[in-house]
Amino acid sequence: MEKSGTVDAIRKEKGNIRYEYFYPANSKDTVLLIDSWESQQALDVHHDSHMMGKIAELRNKYDLHMKVERYVEDVNGIPKSDDKFIKK
């Protein structure tokens, strides 16, 4: 994804806020992708783009499998009761 230029192209897509890979220290076969979009509409446009075709090709080429979890920002923010656990 990085070498092919796909990641840079995705980061330049309208509505993309963040697109980053992370590699757990205890699992050489796992990659965590965190991507964030301005809206569901922006994500839908990304999913309908030619970039998804390139991503699918790479997944097939390297036999990559996915587990997807969705996290949504809490509109109320972090509760005050959690402040004692967060160093700011």
C-alpha cells in the first residue's frame, strides 16, 4: 500500500482526516489501520472510488484477511470521571 502510492492517494481524497498503519509488537502478521473520515458520505465516496479496486487487488495478491471494528466519536466527549486516568 505504501510502496504503490495507494496510501498517499487515499490521504489526499476529499474528506479523509487520517489514514495510518500500526504494527503490534507481539504479532508480525497483524496490521492495524486507523482511518478517519469527515462524514459517512466521504467514506462512501472512498468505498466507491478506484482506490478500493487497487486495495482489493493488493488484498488478493497477498491473501490478506480483515476484521473490521468501527469506533464512533462520543459527541459528549470524555466523561469527567475518566480524567483521573488520563495524563494531559
